[in-house]
Amino acid sequence: MIDLTIIEAFQEAFRLIITADPEVFSIVTRSIYISGLATVLACVWGIPISVLVGLYSFPGKRLLRSLFNALLGIPTVALGLTLYLLWSRSGPFGFFHLLYSPLGIAIGQSILITPILVSFASSTLGSIDTKIKDLAKTLGASDFQISLTIIRESFWEILLSITASFNRAFAELGVAIMIGGNIRYVTRMLTTSIALETARGDIPFSIALGIILMVIVLSITLIINYFRKD
């Protein structure tokens, strides 16, 4: 029975991909768009924070780094509940109308993945060989130019941090379902669809969506690693 279900799931996934099922295509593109927007938002404030924590010394640096490391394990449902209370009609920020919207999900996911981006990227920048910094100073580079040099040297590692952040957002469920509400053609994503179809008992279809989810996540990571190797 299990083998038959798995075979049916792969057949269903293949059919959905080959026929470009409109609903599945809508769910996939929406998931990529929302998680991509979340990653861009996280980079807007996460990369500068990573440079600050990774390359400069200042009072409270250790505490700030520890805070971001601690937030790596934040439960997504707890974050989703907090944002739900803040963005609901009776909440203090309800006038922004972010609840049950793609933008609301993206902002929630960006908050979730910021600690991942900052922790990984700042560790990468902080581990750069001091010889590179000394050489840049010898050549008369300013502090800003030295920072740019280190960022260029760490480009692929930072890109991997960004990729890991995107994958986390793309495979996330708690924020997506609590903030988005799993509304068809509006906020329904791959993860929320999998949860819905599993609850309905449509196991082959939910596994098919899971296969599509895994293929996208693994493909992005493999592509980045391939070009990084070269």
C-alpha cells in the first residue's frame, strides 16, 4: 500500500509538472515570489548588520551576536501568533492590513530568516584571513574599501547564506498559514497546500507537492554549489 502510494505520488507529480497544472503553477510561483521577496527584505537590513557584526568591534557586539544566534531556533508558530496579534484588526498595527496578504507573509518570513542570514554571513566575514586585511591596508585602502574587498572575497559564502535563508522561508509553514490563512489563489503556498491536502486525505497529491518543494530547494542549492566550485 505504501509502495503504491509513493508510485502514485511520483506519477501525480510528473503529471502536474508535464501538464503545467494551473493551480499548482499558481501555488509554486506564489511561493517563489513571497519567499523571494522575504529574502530580499532580509538582505536589505541583514547584510549591513552582518558586515557590522562581522568586521567591526563595538560595545555590545557579543550580546548582539548571541541574540541572533539564539533567534535561530525561534518557533515559527510563536512568531506567526505574535504577528497575528499585532496585525489583526484589534491589534496596534491592524491599519496596515498585512494580515491574510502575500506582503504580510513575506514580512513575517523575512523576520524569521534574518537571524539565519546574519549569523551565517557575519561568521563568514569574521573568519576572513587577516592577511587580506593587512595587504589592503598596506596598499592604502580605506576602511570602506577593505570592507568591500572582504565582501568580494566572501561572495560565494554570503550567497550560500542567502540561499539557506531563502530555502528556510520557502519551506516554512507556521508564519505562512497563520498570517496568510491559506486562501486559495491569494496566499496559498506549497507548504500550506501540503498541510491542507494531507488533512483532506489526498496523500498522493500532498506527496507530489512535497516532491516539487524538495526539487526546487535542492536544485537552487546544487546550482549555487556547482558555480561556487568552479
